[in-house]
Amino acid sequence: MNSLLEIRNLRTRFHTEDGIVKAVNGISYSLNIGEILGVVGESGCGKSVHALSIMRLIPIPPGEIAGGEVIFEDRDLIKLSSAEIRQVRGRDIAMVFQDPMTSLNPVYTVGFQIMEALTLHLGMTKEQARERAGELLSMVGIPDAPRRLDDYPHQFSGGMRQRAMIAMALSCTPKLLIADEPTTALDVTIQAQIVDLVRRLQEELGMAVMWITHDLGVVADIAHKINVMYAGYIIERGLVRDIYKNTRHPYTSGLLGSLPRLDEAPGTKLVSIPGLPPDLVDLPLGCPFYARCIYRVQQCLEEMPTLEEADGKDHTVACWRWEQIAERTE
Amino acid sequence: MVADNDKLVQIFNLKKYFPINQGFIIQKHVGDIKAVDDVSFDIYHGETLGLVGETGCGKTTVGRTLLYLYEPTAGQVLFNDVDITTLSENKLRRVRRRMQMIFQDPYASLNPRMTVGSILASPLEVHGMVSGKEKRDRVQELLRLVGLNPDFVNRYPHEFSGGQRQRIGIARALALNPDLIVCDEPISSLDVSIQAQVVNLLEELQDRLGLTYLFIAHDLSMVRHISNRMAVMYLGKIVELANRDEIYLHSTHPYTKALMSAVPVPDPDIAKSRQRIILEGDIPSPANPPQGCNFNTRCPVVADICYKEDPIYREIGDKHWVACHFA
């Protein structure tokens, strides 16, 4: 109905010298029109790889989309030809990357790089594109925008570059904006500016946003729904309030417990998760969190739990014992 | 906790300028990057002093100048009442035993061609402290202290994960039984769940060994978690310094307030309800800081006086220092 993107059983792996790295292991979810989804997890959990798979930006080889469907407006993006997917990229789905220092080309002016998408996808003339690029830059809050079009990326600060990247991503008014750790390289006061900007633009333009981050703090503020990922699986998914207030998966609770909070009482001890995430080449048969979980039982070692409904219908969790854990902690 | 008034480190009017030179063969001095511009504070025995600020505010330079890894442009650094800026090299080396550093990047701060054993033994050798079996015992003891298997002595850094490497970095800092450890963003390159492990270890070691920390980081909530007192830096100056709760509950400098409100809170209810102060613009260049108060380009409550006079860093309450005309 109003679902914009539907992912079914997506799997991505990489063939390396050390073996097959199973980066994304069969994830399924849908993203509605105008929704902000936060995708949360630590390094190597597959959050970026799954986004790159949606955009078909995985280098093949060594990468391989081993299975699954990515339905975007009734089309399976995985099955499109490279010419067809190029039409989708940038126009329907746009992406903002983590590092604003390296994702702009240093030898072209900022204006040129924004105009490129406008002339390519929307068939604008140079003059039209230049005018529109100026509007876009001022929309993302860069003062004196028309003049700054002739600047090179090095003349912009980190926050301004990220704004320029967002302007570029929004140039064709995409239906979905994928932001992959857009504020990780930035300072907190600049991060607050960017979060505020994306929220404002999302409201104005009504696009859907996928915000990928390792920081549970940032998405608490901006997202409607959250996917928590671990070792290539979605292990918990739900409305933002459920994830933070009715946390069901022990990994999600662990992540929340390891975050210091500004409003914590003095002397609070952080709850750390012991051990390390599993090696993606050699994933365990059962639950990937088994080795670090304090609630583990034999079943967890033998069988991978599937996402099942917990509490309300929008809250799902992949844990055999979530009910018992919930009882014990309440 | 802060037992009494005995100060381990006292810093008076510390300045560190990095010269900007122009010219290819004949270099001309055309200006200075004022990385640290007139900073004074004390660190008490056994406490953790947190130093927060954004990129380029000079917090790392403070840490390094304090250890005399950089020669200060002006000012004094007293360590146990001895001014280390005037010491001879020999005497300085003896004092350096008592102060160590943990670095930000555990991938770059360990020599990839040395085994963990030799990494940990080298401070002992440099300072001629122990030899032979004693050295081997000490290395194993250090590994145990930071929660690593003592059989790992013959392994190389690449065999360890980021969190484990940071533990090796901590063990190296502990090798000489220092009094003070400068922790320069020790956890910012680690994953969240690993960060908590390392912070807990640092807290545990402090309790056991009576260490004093200068904890430098950009993550305000982590600094507040670990510190007894906190100092906030902006553009080479300390703008506010107070007890951790005092600064959280009664911060008076507009930059501290903005920084506090920009920190993401992992709680959707609080995130929605709280008032956010969003600062405009970027940090000015430390080569050309604004006249008057250096925060005047972004300050939400700026007034005429802020463009004319640099505010004095003064005590406004019990050990609560601030540099603002309106505090």
C-alpha cells in the first residue's frame, strides 16, 4: 500500500582470501513513504553493506548479492540492468556518505558536482541547473549560496561539505534518502545542525529517510522506526519508543547499557557486553550473539531464532528467550 | 575522589602557538596558530579531570604540552610542585616516568613489528628499572592487570582487535607505575560495546592503583561519566570548569549549554521534549580568532561588549570557573 521499499531475505557476501564473508544474512523489512528508519549496529554488522546492496553499489567481484529481493515501487532493483539502476540512483534513491572529506571530488567545484545530477537526470540546461543548484545550497543553509557554487570542496568546512552532499542528494527530490553515518565525522554542534536540517527537509519534501548509524543517541531523536543489526541479521525492529523503552533483545539492552548518559546519576557503572562480535567468515550455526549473551541456553547454540512479534505488531525480536528475559527484568 | 587540596599538576597561563611560515627557501613567520591560548587549571591527586571540546579546540595540545611533548610558548606546568618547563633533559626523563599517555588510535600507536612483550618491556628498559626475569614477570603482570591473557606476550599487535589493542596501550602506560595518565580520546575509535569495556577498565585501575587521569575526549556524556571535574574548551581557551554535576546542572557559559543540548540522548521521550540550542556556523580558525570573546561569532546571547573585551576567566562559585561576560 504505502510501502515504498520492501526488502525480502536479502543476502550479500564477499569472496575473500580468508573465505566467504557473510555480511548480510537474509534480512527482510519494509519502509513506508515518508518514514524515517534508523539502522543501528556496530562496525561490521552489515548496516552499510545492506544499504549499498539496495543501491547496487557492491563491487562485484569480490561482492555478490547472493539472494533476495529489493522491491522499490513494484520493481526488483536486484534484477534491473545497470542502465536501469543508474536511472534509479540519484533520482529515486539518493545517498549521503559518512565522510564529507572524501566523497566530494576535489578537482571540481561544488556547483559543478551538484549540477551534474540535474543535467543528467532532469535534463536541465546549464543555466537552469546553476540556478537550481544555488537554490539547493541555500536550502541546506549555506550562506551566500550562488557565489559559493564556484568554490572547491577544500574551501568548505566539514559541516558545509556534508550540507553540500545533502544538497546534491536532494537535487532530484528523491523518494528515499539513504544517509550512511552522515554525522559521524562531525562535531556534536555541527551534528545537531545536520540532524535538524534533515528533519526539516524530510518534513518539507515528504521523502523517506534511512539513517544508518552506530549511535543510538542520534536516531532516538530523529527516527520513527529502528532496525538493530548484528552480524548481518536484524535482531530487533520496532517503533523508536519500543526499542528504547521496551527493549527485548539482550544485545540491544547491552548497547543501551554501554552508553553513558548525560542525565545519569553519579557513580553509575556502564554495563559492557563482554567479548567481541563473531567472525563473519565463520558464523555460528545458531544465534550470532550466543558467545556474548548472558541468557544463552542450548537452543541458542543450535538454532538461529527468527524475528517474531513481541508486544505490539510493529515490534519484532530475534531471540528464543525474549519472553523469559522480559519477565525476569520487569 | 578528591580527598584534599593536594594538587598533582598545576598549570599557569599555558600557551602553545604553532608558527605559520610562508616562503619556499627563505621562510617568513607570518602568523601563529593559537592552539592553546592562556589556559590555567589544576589536577588533584586521584581525580579524573575531563577535558572536552570539539575538533581543533586545543584539547590534545593541552595534554601534550602538559607532558612536555611540546615545548610551551609560555606558561608554567608544575608537576608535584616542580616546574617541568625548566628542567634539564635528565631530570625531565625522571619526572616523565610518573606521567604517561594513552593514545587515540590503537592501530597507529603500537609498533606492528614488535611483539606485545617487547612493547610492554620497552618503557622498563628505557628507564632501566628491571632486568631479566623480573621484566618478564612484570610484563605478564601488566597483561593480567588489563584483562589480557599473559600467554599473549609473543603475539603481534595485528593479532588483536581494537579493544584489545587499547588494553595493550593502557598496559604500556601503566608499566612504570605512573601517577598521572593523560588519556587522549582513548575510546573514540572503538565500537560502543567495546568503549564501555575500556572505560570500566580505566575506572577499575584508577581505584586499584590510585591513578590520576586527564581524560580528553569530544564525547561529553562519556567525559561526564568518567570525570570528577570537567573543563570545556573552545578555540584554545577553557570557557568553563566545574564539578561534573555542577557543570551539568548549572552550566553558565553559552557554549557549554549549547554543547550539552547538542549531545544526543538515547531516549526518544527526552529527545523530543528537551530544548535544543543549535549553534550557527562553524568554529573560526585558531590562526585568526575573533577579537574580544572568541565565541562571539556563534554565541546566541552575544552583546556589544563581547566584540570589544575578552572575558576574564574567573571563579563564580565553589570551584566553578567560567569565562563569559554574562555568567
